[in-house]
Amino acid sequence: MDLLQEEYRLIRNIVAAPGPADKAEAEQAYRRRSEPLLAARDQFIAKRIDESLKETEVGLLFIGASHRVISYLPKDIEVVSVS
């Protein structure tokens, strides 16, 4: 939840910026943090999947195209992507 709240705050700062210079500064702050935040969220999601998915279970993950959760999953979890 902390990661989502941080991203929300960064986006809100862009929208609420009082002027062009403030908006540009807020956009730069978002660009600096967006990739690390997304990676941290993906790592968290992958960890939760690994911890909760039992040996014979099948899971479904619906997630946005920017995410890279698969790269953080253990190799023993078979992944089938549907495009």
C-alpha cells in the first residue's frame, strides 16, 4: 500500500502544481521514482504469488502492460501469458 500511496502522491503533485515550473519539477520527480516504484511493486506481487500459490494450484494475474512481474517469479512457476 505504501508504494501505491507514494505513486499517487507523485501524480497528485503533478496535477495540483500551481504553475508550469512546479509542474515540470513534479513531473521530473515522478519520472525519477516511477520505474523503481513499479519494480518494487512487481517484486512484492511476485513474492506474494510465490508465498501463497500452492504446488498444484493455478493462479490468474490481471495486470497492466507496464508491469514485469514474471521476471521476479521463481523459475518453478510456469507462466502462460495471454495477449
